[in-house]
Amino acid sequence: MSRSARRFALVIAVLLTLMVAAPAAANDEIISTTELDEEVVVPAGVGVCDIRLSTLDGPLVDDNFSVRAYEDFIVWGSGYPIATTIVIAFSTTGASESFETTADPDGTFAEAFSFYPGVPPAWEVEAGPNPANGCVDSASLTVLPPHPFTDVTTFEFEISWIYREGITGGCTTTRFCPSSGVTRGQMAAFLTRALGLPSTATDFFDDDDGTLFENDINRLANAGITGGCATRRFCQNANVTREQMASFLSRALGLPHTSSDFFADDESSAHEADINRLANAGITGGCTTTRFCPRALVTRGQMAAFLYRSLAE
């Protein structure tokens, strides 16, 4: 079995086990996994039979590791007997499970896992060869809630992702307001953070001068993602519609043209071509199988889903 196939199998096994120990969130979102495309940088002071834990973009640590539910993390080992079967064991009060991988010819291994929300917070991870020969190391990890919000019941997986990515901190420190509409100014801020758009000295619009989102709006315009709502106007306080969202994302992602017509209710929309591009890319399936509801307003929860499908999948 290939390393990527093993990793996928291990992640699924972990999640199924943890669902028995503690039920997953009610929305039953599928948990994503991420391939380890880059070499893990070996930290100084690594010994024989030594495991380290890390998020995908974080440093390797040897103990007291914290990860959020839904967040992929790595179990990495070094100094193990080469080309041998390695058992990775997760244990907590009332639940334990073991999984196998193989040490590479240099005596290292790296596998990716993630947890559902609702699992116990305190875990111990142990790794050693099979059969055991005393070459075993362990580390503690804490599973944190996926986000700090108390009002999230839908789109939890996607909201957790945009929170971890720093795209939004919520409408307050403890609330996300998933059913609230998204203004054009907020949309500019979301996209600027998500895409890492560079700053610009150009002032594109007159109706946003001195406002909270002015810099984000100018960055969005400078990138060619928006031309405003009229000449020299952005209309930052207007709510974003689904058809406007389609154009924002189509331009931001540079989606290719398609000749397919996916929906029956956008024929009179100036955004029809962008709506079809978005559907062709698999970012939207519409509000029904044949309708896009182009003039319906976009909620913050829906925005999280749009951004996740656009940038993370």
C-alpha cells in the first residue's frame, strides 16, 4: 500500500474509532486530510526512537501539543529501526486504538490525522516497532474545540477552517453570526485575508474614504476582482448577493470559461457567466439542483462554505 493510501486509511480509522468513543457533531461533515507534499524539517536534538507532533504548518514539538478538532496534524518519528512496522497508538480515558505504518529507509515516518469535535480533550500518543524492542516514545496532546463560537450549528467544518486561517475572528469573540448577511465591505476583508492580496497606494473609490474596510476594498480593486457598484463607488454597506459572490470568486480564482449552462433562473443575470464558472469548478451546486437563486443574500455561514470550497479543497 502506498504512503498516501496508508495515510488516508489511518485517518479514516482514527475518525471511525473516535466517533464510537464520542459522537461527532450533528452535521456529520466529512473530515478532510492533507497530503504531506513537503519534507518535514528535522528539529535539533532529535534522538533515537523519538516522536514529534505538529500541525501542517507548525514546528515539531515533543510533548504538550495542542490541536483543534478538524485540524490535520502530523505524527512524525525518527531514529526507528529501518523498514520496520511501526505501531502508532492513541489512548485516552475509556478509549484506545492502534494503527500501523512503516519506517522509511532512513528510520523516519510521518502520518497525518485529525479529530472530530466532541472527543475527550486529553490524549497520549505512543509509537514503537512491532514486535516491540524497547524503542518506544510517547507524547501528550490536547484536542481543543474547533472554534470559540457558541452560535454555530451549520457549516461548522468550513467556519472552523476560516477561523484557523485567520480570515475572520467572528462577529464577536464568542459568536460567528452565521445567519447574518455579508456586506460588500466585509466581503473585501474576507477575500483580502484569504488571498493575501498586497497593499496599494491607489484610492479607487470615494464612498469608502476613512472607513474600516477602505484598505481591503482598494486591494480588491487593485487585483481586478471588483470594479465597484458604480463609477468611484463601492457601496460597502450593501449586502452581497449570490450572483455578486459568483463574480467575486470567479475573478479572484481566475476560473476558466465554460459553455455549460447549469441553472434556469440566472438567464437575465449579468453574472450568469461567472455563476456557470463557479458551478463548473464544483464550488456551488446552486440553491436547488436547477436554480442558483442569484439575488438571494449570502450569509456568513454560506460565505465560509464558498471560501472553503474555493481555496481549501
